[in-house]
Amino acid sequence: MIPLDDRAAVEALAGLRGSHGAAVAGAYARAVWSILVEPGDGIAGALVETHGAVEALMRISESDDPEIRAARARWMPRLQPTAIAAALDAARRCGATLVVPGDVDWPSRLDDLGVHAPIALWRRGTGAPSDGPAVALVGARASTAYGEAVAADLAAELGAAGVTVVSGAAYGIDGACHRAALSVGGSTVAFLAGGVDRPYPRGHENLLSHIAATGAVWSETPCGAAPTKWRFLSRNRLIAAMADAVVVVEAGWRSGSLNTAAHAATLGRALGAVPGPVTSAASAGCHRVLREFDGVCVTSSNDVLEMLGAGDSPPPAGEQAHTDTSTRLLDALSPRTARSTADIARRSGLAPDEAAILLGFAELEGRVTRDDEGDWRTVSRSASGGRRAG
Amino acid sequence: MIPLDDRAAVEALAGLRGSHGAAVAGAYARAVWSILVEPGDGIAGALVETHGAVEALMRISESDDPEIRAARARWMPRLQPTAIAAALDAARRCGATLVVPGDVDWPSRLDDLGVHAPIALWRRGTGAPSDGPAVALVGARASTAYGEAVAADLAAELGAAGVTVVSGAAYGIDGACHRAALSVGGSTVAFLAGGVDRPYPRGHENLLSHIAATGAVWSETPCGAAPTKWRFLSRNRLIAAMADAVVVVEAGWRSGSLNTAAHAATLGRALGAVPGPVTSAASAGCHRVLREFDGVCVTSSNDVLEMLGAGDSPPPAGEQAHTDTSTRLLDALSPRTARSTADIARRSGLAPDEAAILLGFAELEGRVTRDDEGDWRTVSRSASGGRRAG
């Protein structure tokens, strides 16, 4: 019933994989699984995890477990011998390869998804997943010039800094991120909801070819599969899992990228969002990430590098709260009118001794000068004595 | 030495306060303190807290405590008998009143400042601090049209909702907030860095008169005092303490409103900021509040009401992550082509039984229809079956 004896198909796969024997049988079984089940099917994932892909396929028809019997009812309508050969043939025609756990190119970050990890991945391009830092930059298709500009700046700077940019190849923010990463020779990978032989959206056919040429376009659905809404939502978990941090660049209130953000939160990936005008509906989803997911406010690529544990820390904001006596002293001086130490002490509310000492330091720093009568004034190039600081 | 025997001054104060005797002596001592010390002087605050204002004044000259002796050196240059009479006279001329702890109009929220609470406050206007919710809306003088528009919306909506709007009467965001609150008949109060008889900035003289006419303009510095940089920074702690929540509406990287935010954090007040474009330097301070102070992302007056414990909670963002089987089912249907239950089961990866049950529910909900052959299609007004959801 399970077409593991489909020699033609197995040979076709051996051609794709450049190997033979038991390794091919395992990979073939995973290819079959990727055709039978919808992305993220936990029953299939658990079965494969427990028994291995080949043995698990055998168990489908044998098991009396009610959960597996229910799953079997779900999977069987897909079990058409021609479908498997067709998917492999489509993969061969578009130059796609099958990547399975254990392969050197298997993206091990995806294993964090547990039983919901993909059973197999289809890849266009030969880019192997990097061990280096990776960030998912995602956002809405309905983007604004502001969002696209920020997306491009972030992706280009992160790409140039050696960070792999992961995204979903959609119009709008996704596309801007891939393009900007490519423009600086950075590493970028795309995850599709449908088969990698079906460039989606159509208008990004060239972009996807460029991504495949320099990196990889991935999908867990087999070649020929249509990008359905369910598969988009499931695909988002792969984007989140594939990255060390997820940043929503621009997204409306109900954007699908909030689904990616939710997956990032579940997986414990660092999560951030780029704020925008509160008057822009296109940023409302980003503000939800900040409010409801406690996301990090991302304003620059350095903020993202910091999320990845590689950025420069900004000077602490507490510095702003630092209100020292030298401020009080300089408040009491004028660049125009020379004042005595006693007068300055009274005006600043400092003791005359303390004022005299601080004036001495300020003189050494070139911030104040003393005239022949011993009276003080601020050096006018200094802005520190300014009074308007509300 | 301490001019508690200045009968003319005491009488002048009695006139201001409408009372006599010991109460006046205590208030008078606090007025003297407010002239001797710079805002937030913790030594003075502790001395007054321990001994009362009158007794504390006596102790200045007697004490051998090295800390108090150092403070005395700081305070003595201010002790000019004419200064006290002049401040009281200036207060009388501008119609200011002295408000001290224990007065019914004393803003008790300020007591959270401990020994750094003001020893006395000068007030223009008769508005008493409300027990109701209060929010500090602050921001930079260098504001943009965006920031001012958001400030005005927030202040008008909060003012109309019965929330007192506290701010600093500066140009830019502060002014926009006061004006908008006044425009809806809302309650608004201003805290100044200099004396309440010295409208600052000058261009807000009319605005300050309006605030005083409907509420109150407060300062802890006596009439005649200039608004120095130190006093601006110290004043900011009063704005933070006077509110239940502090929201930075628009502020640059080094705006003084970050100092108010720091005070809010220290005091445990709810703290938020309105995001803006990351390309706008005028919002950089707000983004610091979100990043470095873990401030709440404020996008609407409802978000502020929520900080005050009075808003409607938004629907949980987790809803976005909800990817149910009915999505998978509807993905497999088309509004144009009728499909059999078996075909839909195969396309959706659902068991035929489950697909049949879900199709029945969807039919009841009017999302799908069945033709005479028993085949299904989606009802075209429904957008749920759409495929573009990346």
C-alpha cells in the first residue's frame, strides 16, 4: 500500500540525492511523508521520531492506536502512487533537492520545533544553513515607503554584518529585505508556503531565482503543492525557528507576520518590532508586538545586533537623570556678566567653599574664566550653561 | 539670624494664607525654606521631616552635625531678610498662594518623593489636586507636527475622560497637551521650574493664565526665582510624582523628558512612550523609553487608560497564532469549482469523516454551499477562503 517498492521513484530520488541504499530509503520515506501530511502534523512527527521514517510509514496501516487511525483517515486520501512520482519529477525538473534530518545541510535550528518540525525540506539552491547569526525580518505585503526603507536599511546593514536574513519572499517588507541583503552580497534565505517549483508570488520569480542562486529557497511542502492559507501560517513557524531573532518591520493589526511573532515567542526566540507613526495603520501590528508580546523596540541594525548578543550597548538612559552640582554651578554663571564666588554660591544654592572648588575644576576644563577682579563668567562656546532645558 | 521675627513678612503671609498664629508660623518657615534651598535638597527635607519646619530652621545655626554644617554653608548665602519679604510680596502681587503639607490642597502624591518632596509649593490658581486619575504627558520643545497632533489627541481624549493632564508648560509637546486638555474643558495643571510669577516660556503667558484660571500652575521655587537648568531637572520629578502614569509623547535622544521618565521609573509610576518613525530624530527619546526603561508602547488614549487601570483590554494577540482545521478546510474549497468531500479531504489533508463534519458546520454558518451533486464550493462573499495570507 505504501509505495516503498516504487523502484522508479526511488531511483529518481537517488538521482536527486546522489546516494543509494538505506540512506535513500529513509529519505524516500520522508519525501512520502512530506506529501501525505500537512505541515506541522504532530502525529506524523511523533511517529517518525519514535520509529524512523520508514518504519513509521509501515505502522500507519498496522496501528490500532485511535489517534493514528484518525490520522490515517486524514493521510490516506493523499496516498496516490502517481502523486509521489510527480512530486519527485517536479523537483528534478526545477533542480530542487530533498534535505532531511541528518544531512549536513539540515537546518538544525528547526529541531527546536520538536514533533512539529518538518519531516523533510525541499530546497532550491545549494546554500547550506549557516551556524552564524540569523535574523528573520518579516512584515506585511501592504507596506509603506517608510516600512520598505527601514526594511532595506536593516537588511542591508545586517547582511553586510554577516547576519543571514530569513524571510518569506512575499511582496512588501519580505521582498525589500531579501533584495537589500542580496544587494550587499549578504546571505539570505526564503521559506515558501507552497512547492519550491512554484515561485510565489509570481512577481517575485526573479527574486526567488536570485535567492536560490546565492543561498536557498526552502519549503516543507513538496513540489507542486499550492500555497494555501494554512501552509502560510505553518510556514511562519519555520521562519521563526530558522532565526535567532525575529523582527517585525512593518505590519498592520492583523498581518500574518504577527503569527510569525507568536511562533517566535513560543520558541523563545528574541522578538522585536520596528515602531512607526501611531497614525499609520501599517505599523499597528508592530505596536502590538511591542505591547502584547513585550517585543524589543528596534530602531536600527545595531538594536538587532544587540538582540543577537553582538551589538554595542547604548549609553545608559539613567545618564539623563544625572543632575549634578556642576549643572547647578554653571546655571549660576553667565557668559556676559562676571559674578563673584559668593554671588555664584548664593545663586546656585551651593556652599561658598564648594562653589570655589567646583569653579576651579570648571576653569581647568575651560568651561569658565576668571577676570582680574576674581569674578567668573562662562566661556561662551560652552552650551552647558544654557538655561532652556525643560 | 533666621527672620522668624519678621513681623511684616509674617503678616504678609497671613494675608496670603487667610489664617494666623502657629499655622502661619509653620507655613512661613516653609516659605523661608523654599527660598533657602534648591529644589529636592534632601538634607533640608530630612531636617524638616524630623523637627518640623520651624524647629528645623532653628537647628541650622545650632547643629554640629557635619552634614548640616555643610548644608548650612550652602544655605546661608541665600539668607537675606529682604529676599523673603520680596518673594512674599511678589507672590501677593501675582495672586499666588503658598500650599504646604497638611493643607487640604497639598498634592499628597508628592509625598512619595520622601525627603526630596518639596517643602512648600507656590500656586497660581485655585485648582485643588484631584484624587482622580492623573497622567503626565511630556515631550520635547522641538516637536514635529506628528508629535503635536498625537499629543493633542491624547490630551483631549484623556481630558474628556476625566483624567488630569499634568505637564511642564514648555513649547512643543507640553503646550499642545495643556491646550488640548483645556479645549475639552478637561483638568490640567502645570509645574514650572521658576517662580509662578514668571511665566516661562514668555510666549506661554496666556496659556499659563488659562491653566491658572481653570486649574493650577505650581512651582516649588519662590516667586522671583529664575528657571535654571537644575530647577528644570528637579521640577521634572514633581511632574512624575504628581501623575499615576507618565507618557513621553515625542522626545529626541537627549530630551529633558527622559529625565521625567527616569523619575517616573524611580517612583514606580507607570511609564509609557508614543512611538514614531525610527527615521525621526524627534522620536528617538521615546524609543529609548521603550527600550531602556521598558516603557509601555502607547498608541492611543485607550492605551493610557489601560495604564491607569481603566481601559478596555485589546483582544489577545495570540488569536493571530490560531491556525485551525477550518482554515485548512476552507483552503481546499473554491468559490468557482465545486468539489467532492473526498477531494476536499485530500486537498486539505483532513480525514474524509472530519472534512464532512466540518463542511456541515461551515454550511450552517453560510460559508459554503452544496450543489445537487453533493459537491461543495465556498460562498463567494466570504473572504476566508483566500489564499494570500503570507
